[in-house]
Amino acid sequence: MDLLDVTLREGDQMPGRSYDADQKIDAGLVLDDLGLSYLQVGFPATGEKDREVIRTLAPKTNADIVGIARAVERDVELALEADADVVEVFGPLSDLQLEHAIGVSRSEMFDRFERVLDLLNDHGVTAHVTLVDAFRTQPKHVIDAATRLDADMVTLADTVGVATPSSTTEYLDSVNEHIDPSRLGVHLHDDLGVATANACVAYEAGVGKADVSVASLGERAGNPALEELVAIGDLEYDEPFEVDAERLLPVCRSVLSTLEEDVHDRKALLGTEVMEHESGIHTAVMLEEPAVFEPFNPARFGGDRRLLFGAGTGAGGAKGILQRAGIEPTDERVGTLLAEFETRGPLETHEAVSLAKGTFDA
Ligand SMILES: CC(=O)SCCNC(=O)CCNC(=O)[C@H](O)C(C)(C)COP(=O)(O)OP(=O)(O)OC[C@H]1O[C@@H](n2cnc3c(N)ncnc32)[C@H](O)[C@@H]1OP(=O)(O)O
Ligand SMILES: O=C(O)CCC(=O)C(=O)O
């Protein structure tokens, strides 16, 4: 499965955001270090900023630079002028969206797709199609689109984030009987908190591409988190994503800092607290064997484990620290050190060792 990062397009469309061109270019170059297949960095019809970003990044990145366009000739011309490597034309086939978002019949929407795809194919530019609201579209229309439309990749979007792992499985099963899944992509949203899980389901169904974003940046609850999907692939899949997993967290953090975005301290993988441990039962064991209470070695993704010693530390942890300090762990010393931890903690391991040495004059 290829990964397409949408951080710089989806993130930019979040309320109150407007990343400037330099931020998008810098973040795009950093993201490219991960080795992703595609970076979707802008929507050329929205203005010169996104066109400049695409024009600057396309010759410099290993990833293919993707610009999105409505099924409208002018949007596609602007994407061509920006020299995007891939132009991704999006549009709906669901009843609800055809009636209210576009105001045309399904057959007119097909004609619009065909017209702009002809334009792209005449220019020899790689064309992708994204079917907006696909998961609320009858499968027969999606199958029809994937069969009729001359695009390298057809992405099914869960635009409003209503899919769950079981409905995603069911939907993909119903279309996969008729379409080679390696030509399908998924663009998912996290409104129900299961976007990454849905992307895993798509992987298992043989889908060829998933859209992801750093820290889930994107419309409303965002998209499957790049860092989560890459970590899951690295830990679990026989064919992990072709991404430099050891650079994963530093690259994501650098992108967030460039875009001036924050994540919650408890956010999976990226939060500052999620690789910290203070509970006594855990730290006592982890001083000797961290794997007992952690899912993976954080260094595998460029992260750091932090063992903390404070009010939650038990006798086992205090004993372990005394041993590290080269001090005989008598019951009395353990009791004294626990009292010190309670007043001075939380302390990092090296600070706890120094405290033990200072307290017992070692
Ligand atoms: C599902 C998604 O997330 S798609 C990405 C959403 N991103 C954005 O909206 C980015 C910010 N948007 C913008 O800057 C502006 O909305 C623009 C430049 C894209 C378009 O601006 P405008 O042309 O003024 O139109 P507006 O914003 O009202 O969009 C509605 C028009 O787009 C048309 N449209 C919407 N989606 C599509 C589509 N996929 N294919 C063809 N036409 C479409 C509508 O039918 C409507 O056309 P009409 O003006 O002829 O009635
Ligand atoms: O991915 C695209 O090309 C635009 C469509 C989109 O973002 C969505 O349907 O959620």
C-alpha cells in the first residue's frame, strides 16, 4: 500500500488556518525525507499560494506532488499550470451530494469527470480521481466510476467520517469483487475516532493507497494519522510501508513545528507524555526490562522513553535506582529514597540516580 500525505492540503483548510507558502514548502521538504509515495500539498484553484507550493516542490521531492481539482476545466488547467506530478480530480456520486453540493445529475457528473480526465490524459499528466462521499454512495456507482473513468487511481472518500471498521470491510468487499483493489485508494476522516483502524481494514483488503496526515491534521477530526499507520505497518505487517520508520517522530514533530501546530500531550505516538512511565509497578520492572510495560521501543520510531521517579514510585523502583547508583539497597535506604522521591519528584532516571548518590554520599 502506498501512502499519500494530505497534511498540507487538509491541514490548511482547517478553520482559522492559513499556512504560508514557505511553511508549506519547508514542511513538504521535511516530509519527503520519510520516503512517502505522494504528498498532496494544495488545491491550485484556491490561489497563487498553492500553485507556488506545487511548482516549487514538484522538481525537488522524491514523492509525487499532488494537486487537487474539482471536475471543472479551469481547476484542472490551474493544476497543470502549477506542474503538479499528479492531478487528483474530486467529485461526488452520492445522491445527497449531487443534489445539494453540485446540483447536477449523476450522468452529468460522469460527463464532467470524463471531460477533465481527457484534458489531463491529453497533457500526459497522471490523473487520479477521488469519489467524494463514496461510502454513502451505492457501490454500483463506485464500481461504474472505477470501470469507466480513465484514471490511474480511484480513491474512495469517507468525506464525513461515518465509516467504521465493519462498514469499511463490508463496503470494500462489495466493490472489490469488481475492481482490482490495488487501483483503489481510501481517503478517510476521523469523526468517529476510527480513521486509522479503517485504513488498516483497507490495507487488509488489498487497497493500493491510503491518505494520511501528520497528527491527523485535517477537516473536522482530520484524517488517519500518518504516524499511527506507519507504526502499525512497521510492527504488524509482513509488507510494511516503504517509509523511513526511524525518522517518523522527528519528521512529524518538525512538520508540526513548521506549521505552528500543537498536539495534545496524550496523543498516541506524538504526545509528550505517551512514552513516560511513573507508576511504581511499571518503573520497577522497566529499569531492568522496558519491554514488559511498553508496546515497542520508542527508538524504533525516533522517540525517547522516559522513566520518572516520584510519588508513584514503589520499593522496587527505589531499589533499582540505588543499584544503578552502586549503593547497597537496604530497607532503610529504600524508605529514605522513597520519601525523597515523593518530595522532589517526578525525576528522570539520571536525576534519581544523582539524588540517590547525593543522599547516601556515594
Ligand atoms: C470535500 C473537500 O474537502 S473538497 C476541498 C475543500 N476545500 C476548499 O473548499 C478550499 C477552500 N475553497 C475555496 O477557496 C473556494 O471555495 C474555491 C476557490 C475552491 C471555489 O470557490 P467558488 O468558485 O467561489 O465556489 P464555492 O466555494 O461556492 O464552491 C461551489 C462551487 O463549486 C462547485 N463544485 C464543488 N465541488 C465540485 C466538484 N467536485 N466538481 C465540480 N464542481 C464542484 C459547486 O457546484 C459550485 O459551483 P457553482 O458556483 O457553479 O454553483
Ligand atoms: O481528497 C480529495 O481529493 C478531496 C476530497 C476530500 O478531501 C474528501 O472527500 O474528504
